[in-house]
Amino acid sequence: MPDNLLEITLEDDAAPKPKGSRPADVPEKFWDEAAGEIRLEALLKSYRELERKLSRMVTVPGDDADEEERFRFFRAIGVPDTPDAYRIEPRHPLVTSDPEVNARLHKAGFTPAQVQLVYDLAAERLLPLIAEAAQMFEAERELDKLRAHFGGEERWQRAAKQLSAWGRANLPPAVFEALSSTASGVLALKAMMEKGEPTLIAKSEAEDTVTEEELRQMMRDPRYWRKRDPDFVARVTEGFRRLFPGEA
């Protein structure tokens, strides 16, 4: 007897269907293994969370961005509304907040931390270079005075050798170094050499010992560097001898 096609169809429809397997491109957290289907609720929840995160993300403005877009971006990363809102902590008295510099940094979108770093680097890196350049400039000025005094580079070179040899042989190292550091000191050294040796004042033995700073102040006295008063120069020399007796 032929099969009943209607019954076969109904039986096939009522029979339990095999569960589907998770597609390779569906993450496990979105797959219901028991039901063999995608978890729509979990998928929608994850999508909404992604939308919230994207809405909070800041887009870096391009070259064609308008001022409003740039302003929103700068504010989002912490740039103050105006340059005078930067609070700079100076690392050195010579490197303090500069309104023009701050305005340029603000226009470029620098945050307060970045602006502080600019000033810190200026104090750390630039000041030593400036000080070194100033010292070299001052030394060259002093040498120019000596070249002019001795009548040119060649005569100054010959005099320098003589002064150096005499000074090292007759003066304590600290005194020699102090005298050699300025043009006026070198000329005082020349005057002492021409006299044969420093004239020491006998009464200086009874005087109180002065400090190195006081001696350096005496070296800035016109009697020392301009007039080259022998007695005054001798007082300075003796003061250094007393301070550094082991170097005499």
C-alpha cells in the first residue's frame, strides 16, 4: 500500500530538529548553545555600550577643521580656555612665565603639563649653554684687553709664558688662579713680577685672617685692579697665603 504522504509530512515537521552549531564569526558570548541560536539581547546590549563609548571619543581635528572643532578638541585634552590660565612653576629666576610664549603654546594646543615641560627644559638645557657662552665672551674681552696692553698677540703670548712661569713658582695656586682669571689680575701679577716678588706687609701678621670672599672683594677694589697699589696687592696675596698655607 502506498505511503500516506500527508502523514509523512506531518511526522517530519513534528520531529525534533538538530541544534545548529555556532558560526565561526559569532563570538561565544553571543551564542546560546542550548538553543543553538544567537543571543539577541546580549548582542543589542553590547552594541548600545559600543555606541556610548564612541560618542565619548574625541576626534583629532584635521588641517581643515574649523575653530569650533579645534576648541572642543583642545578642551577635551585639558588645554585651558586662555593662555593666562597656565600656571608656571619657575625652575630658575631667569626662566619665568612669558605671556608671548604662552600665547604661542596655547595656540598650538599645549596642555599645562606640556607648557611646564617647555619651561623646565629651557632652565635645564638652555641656561647652561647661555652661561657658557657668556663666560667665553667675557674671557675673550679680557684677552683683548691684554693683547692691547702688551702690543699684540705675539707679545702677549711671550708675556703670558713668563707670567705663568713666575706666578706658579712664587704664588700659592689659589692666588695664582685668582689673579689669572681677569685682565686686571694679570696686570697686577705683572707688576709683582717686575718687583721681583710680592711685597708682604709686616703688620699683616697681626691682622685677623680674612675669608676668601673678602679677598675676592678686595680684588675688585680699584686699588687692586686699576692702580695696582703694591701694598694693597700684597695684602691680598698674604691673605691667600694664610688661607692656603699648604699650597704656598
